Amino acid sequence: MKRENLLVLLAGICTGLAALALTMLGNPANMGFCIACFERDIAGAVGLHSAAKVQYVRPEIIGLVLGSAVTALIAGEWKARSGSSPALRFVLGAFAMIGALAFLGCPLRMVIRLGGGDLNAVVGLIGFALGIFIGTRFVRRGFTLQRSYPARRTDGAVLPIIMLGLLVLFVAAPAIFRLSTEGPGSKHAPFFLALAIALVIGALAQRSRLCMVGGLRDTMMFGDAHLLWGFAAIFVTVLVGNLILHKFSLGFGAQPVAHSSHLWNLLGMTLCGWACVLLGGCPLRQLILAGEGNGDCAVTVLGMIVGAALAHNFALAGNPDSVNEAGELVVGGISMAGKIAVLLGLAVVLAVSVFNSRLGAKKNG
Amino acid sequence: MPVVMVQKELRSSKPDTLEVMVDDRCAVENITRFAGSQGYSVKTETLGTEYRLTLSKQ
């Protein structure tokens, strides 16, 4: 096996193990890692939304960015860059988040949910692959967000410094943050342990270029499946781990922090996958690139955090299935506003795809 | 994406050699991997903050 395949395989296995460990240590079920959920929790912790059940300063996000930054610095790959359609990236990031929260998870959590036996994630995966397929059609037609340019180091350091600031503030004065006392936000692994685990995963993701979107995109466009090794490794590791730990539960109904409204699981992840292809990587990859000094990806992450806040302020996010007092399954799903937001997101992503493909075609002659 | 531009060029004109300038390490890796799968060897030179890749038909 080639070294780069081995590296991405190792990163995938470690990410899967980390997800299992974080869940055992206190994170919500099937949510060892979830970039969308954890950015949403941070948005809540700083008061950008007031959904009381999803507010916490998630050290996993801080650790991923800082782990990537330190590793990139050591490897000589830390490069401050920006200027590639930052405003459009902000909007695409926000809609990618709205799509992910309609499904109740980012692409990484989708893989983790698959490994837990949540069949709604199969529906999500179909939508995700469809979104990536549509996105690649536009990339082939010349879609571009234009090139980035070398920037000042201060520009490239924005997200790592924000994360460092968040870490210092949370350790020094946790009372200033809004922190959930019930619900998913209240379930978390010990702070410093989760931070340490995320630092390692951030480092591995930086070295391996691990990306949930990249694997499917590169396979569709170039027949290059090497990033899929990471995707597959996370799935197999989580699956085996859940089977050993007797946490595997196959089915659609009442899965942990998930709903079985199939159409909106599908369309939510179609929106997320499509937007992420245009952005050049999944939400995890955006964090890693922002750690490496990419100011455009920092803007994307900030767009995702704002998208998460909007999703909860306007009740756009999915509601999990539940079981009522009579023991009957109450199917969750998304509100009418959420459905409109997902459809609006698909329309916006289509418009950006069309207009920026024409731009690319003109530029390339 | 630079690798898409390389893919189009290799498919349309099937050159014996192709010189590509990129400014991103990941683009270097992507192009090197794709070129290898198409039967090209790749020589990479670092020029300041940019990279020059020379693809040659094997």
C-alpha cells in the first residue's frame, strides 16, 4: 500500500477510535465527533442562539484547528492565504450548515451514525453523494471561487487565534459562557481529555488531508479513491467498536439524536454535499485548512457558525425522533421553515454553481 | 481545481510533456497522483511560494 493511502487509513482509524472514546467519555451517542453539532454548540455558548439544550464550548473544534496549525507549522506547510471569494464562502458555509443540521450531523457524523447502525445515515449518504455528484458536474464545467493569494500572517492566523482565545476564556472564566444543563450540549467528555484527543486528530487530518467530501469527489472525477480509505476506515472502526461495546443498533426509528424523515435527511445532505464540493472540502477539512493559515476557510467556518445560529434562532434544524409515554415512536423531522430553508439553500447553491461556472468558462477561454 | 485543468489538457491534447504552475501543496499532490494514473512521471520544483510541475509521458 502507498504511504499516502496508509496515512489516510491511519487517520481514519484514529478518528473512528477517537469518536468511540469520546462517546464513552460522555459525548452524546453516535456523536463522538460532529463538526456541525459542535460548531452549533459553540454558537450557543457565545450567545449567538438561545437553544438551551445545545450550548457548550466544544474542545474538539478548538483541538482540531490548533492541532492542524501546530502540525502545519512543524511541517513547513503553514501558509497565510486568502482572497478566494470570501463572502460567497461565508454564504455557502452557512447553507452547508443549515443542510447538515436538517439531517442532524455533518458528513463525519453521518459516517459515525452509519457505524452505529443508524439507517437514516444511509439515506443521508445517498443525498450527500447526490450533492457531490451535482457539484462535480459544475466543477467539470469550470466552476471556480477564484484563486487565493498570499496574505499577511495575521490574516491566516485569525481562526487559530480565535480558538486559542476561546480556550483561554473558557478555562479562565467559564461562567461567561452559556452552558447547557440538559440535552446534547450537557453531554460531553472531560474538557482537557477531549482537547488532547482532538489535537491528535487535527494533526493526523492535516498530514493525511482527510476529507469526507474529497473521497467521493475524487473517485467520481478522477477514479482516485485514496481519500475514501479514510471514510471507510472511520466507518469500519466505529462499526466494529460499537459491535464490541454492544452499542450497535440497526434501524431507522428513535436513533440517537436523529430523525427518520427520509426526504429531508436526503435533501439536507444533498445541500451539504453540494455546498462542500464548491467549498473544496467537508466541514472537518475547512477547520483543518483554516488551521493551516487559509483565511478563506476561516471565513467559511465563521459562516457555518452563523448558519448554525440561524438554524436554531429560526427553528430550521431537525428535531430528533422520540418515544412518547405510550411507548410509541414520534417521528421527528424539520419544520416548514426548515424545509423552506433547505430548498432556498439548494436554489442559492445552484445559482452560485451556474454563475461561477460561466465565470470559470469565460476565464479559461 | 488545478487537477481538473490538467485532466482536460491531458485528455484533449495528449501532450508528451506538460508544464504546470500551482501555488498549493495539495494541488501538487493531486496532480502528481492523477498524472501517475495517466502514465506520466512528474518532476516538481519549488519556486518561492509556487511549484512548477513537469509532466512527462513515460
